[in-house]
Amino acid sequence: PEVINGRTHKATVVDLSPWVEYEFRVVASNSVGIGEPSRPSALLRTKAAVPVVAPTNISGGGGSRSELVITWEPVSEELQNGEGFGYIVMFRPLGSTSWTKAVVASVESSKYVYRNESITPLSPFEVKVGVYNNEGEGTLSSISIVYSGEDEPQMAPAGASALSVSAAAVEVSWLPIPWNRHTGRVLGYEVRGW
């Protein structure tokens, strides 16, 4: 900190964070050295301000059919800048011009799920997440692309065949289901016998 003239009995401390409790000490110095610090002042909270730090790691995806799942890294308490903190989630289908806006009032939230039967599986959405508190709306994150949930496979595997390899084992084979833009990737198969 800057050294203050010995005849001055007050100073303005700058570049503090909004809505944070501080305590202060004063140390006297002369040509011989630095004395002991004063006792700490009472705790003093700075005034609130609009939040300026946007959430990070905006991503999502997964979820069920007709869902858009959006996730983010929550903003730490010391960067919330005031009471009434929450998140603003904005999204739109890729190529659309109008944004859908949702408010998530929980400070601890890191996820928002939008459900709508009109969402087609694996559709790309532009997503950004912002912050607000009682002082107003703050910064929005940069745009991320998030895909809506997948649908279940719509076709059965073709070409199923079985070959006896021993008295107690049969080898079953089939043609894989091709990747489909609407249903997504196949994560596994289930083989049933009777």
C-alpha cells in the first residue's frame, strides 16, 4: 500500500471487491522502522454492485427425448457482488434469431433442463448463461453449442444369425445399426434367446 503522510489521519482504500466484508489495520512507520499494527477495525461490508463475472464451462447435452440440458460452473460467493444472486439461461436453436430466456434463482444451481415436445433429438442449440443480483443483470458467457437429448433407436438390428460353437454355447451376430442424426449413437445391444 502507498505510504501516507504522518500528519494525515484518514485514507481511502480503493480496488476492493463489492459485497465483501473487510477489516483494516494501521501500521506506523518512521526512519527507524515499522511499528506494531493496530487492532483490527470492525468488519465492514462494501456496497453491492451488479455482478461482472459470467459462469464458465457452459456445456450440457444428454437428458431424455424432448429435453435440452444446460450445465455451467457456478460463480463463487466472493464474485456474486450482492444479495439475490441467480443465473439467466438463454438459448435458441442454431440458426434462429430469437432467444428463449429462463431465470434460475438458486445460487448453488449449475444445471437447467428445458422440456418441450417440439424439440427434435440431437438438435444443436446456441446457449449462453449470465448472472444477476438485486442490483441488476450482469455479464453473459460466450455462446456454446449444446445438443438436445437423443431418442431411442427406431429400428432393430438386421441380419441376425446364430452359429453353434459347442454343446453349451452359440455365437450370435448381426449388422450394426447405422448412426442416425435423430436417434444418435447406439451404446449397446441386448441379445435375447428362448
